[in-house]
Amino acid sequence: MTATDAELLAAHVAGDADAFGELFTRHRDRLWAVALRTSGSPEDAADALQEAMIAAFRRAGSFRGDAAVTTWLHRIVVNACLDQHRRRKSRPTTTWIESLHEREYDRDDVANRELQIELERALATLPDDQRAAIVLVDVEGYSVDETARILDCAPGTVKSRCSRGRARLAARLLEVRNPDGGGSVLPPRQGGGS
Amino acid sequence: MSDEVEVRARLARLPHPPMPASVTAAIEARLAEERTVIPITRSHRSRLNWLVAAAAAVAFVSLVGVSTSSSPTPVAQTPVIRAGAVFEPAGFAEQLRSRMGNEGSSAPTATFADSAAGITACMNAIKGYGPVMSADAGTYGEANAVVLVTRYVGNAQYEEVWVVAPDCGTSQTVVMRHILVDVDS
């Protein structure tokens, strides 16, 4: 029978040498996805995630069971990522200068991929609090209440941050679709061919 | 569909790349250290750097899709690194197909493509997720460029082609062209 997350954490605290590793293996891809988009770069995500896992390993005894183990783990990871991001803000960042994006085939997939890239880039430019909320709610699918527990804030605050962040992202998508301005909402691009 | 609803729908469909093998290895090694006596005279940061550096080769192997498995039927695939490509914007896809058919030999390109770290940095900058299949350095129109072909994560029907500047991944990243190629066409 598969042990639950809480049972694994309890086993780790009790001295089971393999329990925490199993917990990490079980959730690593989702934790990575959160860290990657909260940190803004793979290098920072790797550093922050390692820092977070060591913190969780050492502080497991303080887990009181008043939230899911995954919520507790995500809280530690998100905090580590935001700390890392604040520390690195003065670091030079990569600047994108796109000469051209073209579609070679008249397929929706191409337009969707371009919008996906734009969305990822826009997400990385959001304020930390908005980005973290959107990553957890919209990208990872956590509920508002669970996200509030992870971010240690009120559910209303999560909703507000998501709403403001989505508005910025929507504005960016509008710019992509309508680079000449004009303010009208155009239908999604459907590929153009070359 | 309202703007916000569309944004939420698109966010939910963003790809979820798995944790890279190099990061997994570094964290597992670090956790293994935690299970033993921690030498307090050593800097955690320097150990992390060492682990990340040690895992860099693994990362490159993962990035480029080389199998290190001892499986009897490994699918070995190294990226083809070529210099001297001359591409023109007109008919680019056809030129690319022709060149892809000519495997040639790997050679130094004097671009980011000459190192695993360089390719990794470029892929990070352009938000490319798929393993790199080839890197052709040369010119694209009037500009020096590198053409990267990667697998398209999520749909094996496509390959993703990026035309980038030779210093991709450094201070400025220039994407001159980005297309999906239908491999069945």
C-alpha cells in the first residue's frame, strides 16, 4: 500500500532515511514547474528549489498537519523562489529583440505557440505577488483557498492579485495581436502563411 | 471569450516541463548529504555550485537527447552542429529540409552552439523546451545566425525551428525567425 504524503513526512521525522526522498520524487515535477515560473529562470529555480528542499528536510518536525503536505512544500518553495528573485533583481536580464516572428504554415498550432511564448514572457514580468498567485491558481490549478494558504494571505488577496495579473497578461496578448494599436479587441490570429 | 477567460485558458495549457535530470541529481545528492553528518566548515553554496557544475554534462546529455541508459537498445541522438550554413528568408523551409538531409560533420561554429552551456542559455532565453536536434551556424539573409531545430514538446508531428543571433542567451537575444515545421509534409 502506498504511503500518504503525511505518512512519509512522519516516517522521515521518525528517522526513515528514504522517506523524504520518496516525497521529493513524488512531487518534484510539480514543484519544479512552480519554481520555474515563480523564479523566472531555470538557474534561479534550481537554486531556490534546492534551498527549499533542504529547508523542508530540516524543518519537517515543525509540520503540524494543519494543511496538506503539498501545500506546506509549495509554501516553502514559493517563498524560497521569491526570496531568490528579490536577491537577484539587480542582475542584468536577457533582453529580447525580435526582428520577426513568422508562420510558415497556416495552422492554429503555430499561432498558439507564439502566443504561448508571449504569455510566458509576460508572466515573467509581472510583480512577484501577482506572478506567484497566477502560477499557482491558473497554471498549476490550485484553488484560491489553497493558494491563500501557500502564500499566507487572504483568499480575497489571491483573487485580487490574479485579477490584476490577468489584466496585464490580457493587455499583452492584445498588443501581440494588434501591434499597431487602435484599442479594439481583434479575434485570435489564425496563422498567416508566408 | 473574454480576455480574462482566454488568459486563464492559455495559462492552464502552458507546458509542464519535467524537472531536468541535472537538477534532480543535484537535489538528491544534497539530500543524501543531509542524511549524513553535515560538515559545517563547507559552504552550502559552494557545494551547490559544484554539484550543478558536475551535473552540467548530464544536463547537456538530457538537453540534446543523448541516451546514457545501459538499455540494450538506446536511442542515441546527438545534435548535429554544423558551420557554414547559408540560408535565405525566401524558401527557408525548403533550404532547411535540404540541409537537414545532409548530415555532414560536426564542426566548431564560433557561436554559443559550441558549448552545452551556450545551448542551454539560448534555449532558456527563447523558451524552447524540446531537445535540440541540430544547430546550423552561418548566415540568414544578411545576418550571422544560428538555426536551431528542436523537437516540439507536446506534438511529435512538428519540429520547432529558431533562427537566432550567434550570441543567443547572452545579454541580448534576437529571434529572427521562429516556425513550426510539419514533419509529415
